[in-house]
Amino acid sequence: MSNTSEIRRVTTRRIIEMKKAKEKVAALTAYDFLIARLCDRAGIDLVLVGDSVGNVFQGHETTLPVTLDDMIYHTKAVQCGVKRAMIVVDMPFMSYQTNPDEAFRNAGRIMKETDAGAVKLEGGEIIAETVAKLTANGIPVLAHIGLTPQSIHRFGGYQPRGRDKEEAAQLIKDAKILEEAGAFAIVIEKIPALLAKKITQSVNVPTIGIGAGKYVDGQILVVYDMLGLLEEFNPRFVRKYLNLSQTINDAFTKYVKDTKSGEFPNEKESY
């Protein structure tokens, strides 16, 4: 007799089904057990263990210093908190760019040591061979085009991509090639909304936008951004659902005051 209360884990197949059913994919990043568990309980479909951990967790200016061991460590923590959502892991800088064989070894290590559902790679046509190598060998790939943070020094900043006709045409081409190579979905970051719409209509796999408007198949945000934990980071595409930075600061300030005044702990808080 089957268990009707059994949770259906989100997989690549489910993500693709969602596009066909016109159901939007809701995705967030997570880097630890507690946040991952909250994401999962809220119904998040896809949890990305992003190399943005380098910015929001480690304090680096870019994602470039993040290592493969860092990603595996954080994914193991996230895995403990997730029962339903699909977990996807960013392959960090220089873990897949050298050649497809090295990328396969590193991606294989991620899958083997973390039990994740897929890996994410940044880049377009240039990484198609690598995507094909991974997918042919049983490793699902979430592609990522548009603004790709691992290439930030080449771009010279975080400006939107695809604003001129040549780059827009290349992004459409990239998406089609990545689909042909086997990517099960494509993240599109910081491009004009109408271009994202064209890309979404040109491929059969789901598109997940971040700063790419509403004409995509889903949305993803960095969890610390949408919770308002980074006071100095206010891009137009981030909707801040909370101002946790202020809330936490108020709590810490009150704790310091109560401790120094002797009000904490009181008799009820003592043994």
C-alpha cells in the first residue's frame, strides 16, 4: 500500500512539466540547513546552492574565490534541510572551464558527495561541449546565460547584457545550443524583459529569470537579497520582502543593553 503523504521530490522532469503546464518555477538560493529548510517548507521548487556564497556568506567582492570544496560543504548542509525541492549546485570558477573531462570529474564529485539533483554552469555556446559531456553521462545541467558573474572582469561591471542587437542574437543562439546540448533549464540573468521573452519562446526547456522580467518560466533571487539582509545592495530587480537587517540589528542592540544592565537573564530564564 502506497503512502499518500509521501512528498514528491522535484526533479528535472517536474521542472520541465511545469513549463508545459504554464506553472511558474519559484527558486531561491540557500547556503545552510536552516534557510534551506525554510525554503523547502514554503514550497520553493528549486534551491540553488549558489557560488554567490562568496559574496553574501564569505564577504568577497566577486564569486571567483569560491572553491569546489566550499560548494560541496554548503550543499551538504542544505541537503539536510530539504525534502521536496530540487537542489542545484553552482560549479565554481575554474572547475569546468578548462576542458569537458575535468568538468565531468568535478561535477561527478559534486553529485556523488552531496546527492544534489543537478549542477549549474555559466556560459553560452562556448560551454556546449561540456554540457553535452555531463548530460550524456547522467549529470543534469542547469545553464546560465546573460550576466554571468564568473565573467565579471571581462564585462567590467554588472550592467545588463543583451541590449545591442548582436549580443541579443548571440544570447538567443546560446539558449538554443544549450538546449540541444542537453540542459534541462536555463537561468537568464539581467537582460531586457522582451529579449528574455524571445529566448523563452525559442526553447522548449524552462527559463528562470533573475532581473529578466516576467516573460520567463520562473524566477530566482538570492535569499539574503530578498530578505533585506544586505543594506548596501539595492538592484531594481530585487523585491525586498523583509528588512531583516534592521530587525536583527534591533534584536542584537536590545540583547547588548539587557546583558549590560543585568536585566538578562531574569529569574524565569535561570535554573
